[in-house]
Amino acid sequence: MGNRIRRIFSPAPEEEIKDLNQILGIHKEQIGECSTCVHYKGRNLPGYWTDYGSCKAKSPHFLEKVTHFKVPCSSYQENICDVEKIKRKIKELEALKDGKND
């Protein structure tokens, strides 16, 4: 139990790199979906509410796409900003792991 708590609140660099790579994998799987679009606006509601967020571009296909119908969206633009942040964090952690402090 104690090791799990440490893993959650203070992961080793290797563990954090693994977690971040999993997040990148999920993003890659979701390319083309609303969750990876720059126009997607999520919400922070408790788990007992069903809320799909909204589309800043006001796409008429948002409700169909977010409920997993495979419809093309002309407003889709991949959100690579978050991906780049995660990749930078991985590089920082790898440098830490290797004992380099650049």
C-alpha cells in the first residue's frame, strides 16, 4: 500500500516517463476525435454528471463526434501544444534520470 501512495505522489523519473508515454499513446489513438482538437473545451464536473464539453468553433458535428459517431469535422485541428509540453517534460525527466542537469 505504501509503495502505491509513493508512486502516486512522488513517482520516480522512470515511472513518470512511463505514465507520460501512456498519455501520448492515448492521444495518438484519439487523433481525429474531439478530445484531441484545439477547439475542444472540456469541463470539470463530478463523475455523476454526463457532460461532453463543447466546441469553441461551434462545429455542427460536435454532438455526433463526441458521442463516437464517425463523422468528419471540417473544424478539427490537432492540439499539439499539450503533446509538445509532455515531450519536453519527458526530456527533462530523462536528463534527470541520466544524471544530467541541463
